[in-house]
Amino acid sequence: MSLPDKYASIIKSISKGLGFEFCGIAKAKFLEKEAPLLENWLNKNYHGQMAYMANHFDKRLDPTLLVDGAKTVVSLIYNYYPIEKLPSGPEDLKLAKYAYGRDYHFVIKEKLNAMLSVLQKEIGEIGGRAFVDSAPVMERQWAQRSGIGWLGKNSLLLNRSMGSFFFLAELIIDLEVTPDIPSTKDYCGSCTRCVDACPTDAITEAGVVDGSKCISYFTIELKEELPLSAKGKFENWMFGCDICQDVCPWNRFAKPNREPKFLPHPDLKNMTVKDWEEITAETFGKIFQKSAVKRTKLQGLKRNIDFLKP
């Protein structure tokens, strides 16, 4: 076995031990094919007010600009499909499934740092960085290149064994590792359920989402007043949205996660519509102290809840 093969085996073994469901490896190089697609997406202003998406254009496409001497991008999948049944009735106010438990940035970053540390102990001095949706990394494209899934019509990474209810994370390292075979087959076929189900028509073509029309953008990223043109289209989503994932046939394979930190805060189970409408700073702080929902702040959540009223 060659050293790069051995390193690939070690990396995958460590990732499994840390609870990652899938681990794929790709050679770190400029994303030549993706460059014009990203440029076109930005030129159409599909990023809306997410100005950060237009920043660091070159770094998004070239991992060697993020990590000196980068040779390998390791892509990882971490399941967040809920263990418990979440509010889903027509009257219920809903959060995206990933937002009920502990903020994933911290949970997964801790695991990635542990992974890098174990790698350094087993192999020797390795330079690298861990990324969890926190830097200009085209995570879905790297995951596809590493063979752990393909890009669905809703632009999310899909995996045949578990659908799409998972987080993506990356380790970019300066170690030469044998890459996996990229995913080239589209298993969505002629299915258009996600396109048809999106109430704001955010999916403009297969694999392309106008971010500025997405319910997740409106309820999380947009900091000003919500546009009246979107009134009545949110289907009771007050933070994020799972519609295009809920209707995806591949998510029939989703299995409950094994991460205790992703369990919902106990108080969330008893929240009524009235409780949400009257939520106080004290309650917000208690329930969402370690949650991704903190990103929208109390004021933003209240704005979203008010917007859902008839």
C-alpha cells in the first residue's frame, strides 16, 4: 500500500470513529468548472444582501489560497435528521430541523479539530484548517468531487444512503492523499418535486437557487423588513425552511442522528403559537443560548413571526 493510500485509510477510520457518516477525499486544486457558474450566480444577484458571498471570489475557488501548500480536501457528512418528532402541523410555527439543537458550528468544529489532532499524532506534522460553513469554501462542490454525493435540483448535496439532512464539513490539509472518484451521475432523474414545492419559486433551474427568494434567506439573512410580495408564502417557517428537503424522495432514507447535542431544548416541545407570538428576551435567551437561532436575534425572530400572521 502506498503512503497516500495508507493516509486515506487512516483519515476515513478516524472520521468514522468521530461519528461522521461519510468521508470523501479530493485533490486540492482550482475549481475551474465552477468558476463561471459562481460568477454567473453573483452577476444575477442571486445572493441578495449576502454581500459576503461576493467576497473572496478567488479563495472560494482555490483551497491553496486558504491553506498554504494545500494538497487535499477532505469532505465529511454529519447527520442531523431529528431523533424526535418536530412540529409539522398546518398551525405549528416551525424552525428548520438543524436549528432545534446545539449550534452545529461548535459541535462539528470540535470534532474536526480532534480529527486533525489525531491525524497529526498518527502521521506526523500536518498543516491544515477545519471548515464548517464558516469560510469561503464551496463545500457541496468539494463533496461531489470527493464522491460522497451529487448536487440535486435544489442545489443541496444528496446522498443515496441518507438523503440531505446532514451538515457538510471540510479539512483542507497539506498532505498528499489518494483521492476518491468524483460523483458524476445525477440520481434526481426527471423528478421535480423540490422545484414544484418551493412556495417562493426560488429554484430557477436544476441546481440553481435564487438565494434572494429563498425562505431561509428571508428569515435568517435579510435584516430589513420582509417584502410584502412574499406575504402568505412562508408556510409557517419562522427560521429557515425544509420544504425542498421534506419533499425529496431521497430523504425517505434519512435516519435519526446519534448526536445528543442535537436534541431540542426541552422547553421547545411545549411552545404554542401564542407562546411564540409572546416570546420574551428571557425565554429566547434560555431556549436559544447555544442555538443557531441566535443568529437572527430576538428582534428578527419576532419580525418573522409577525409576518406569518394573516
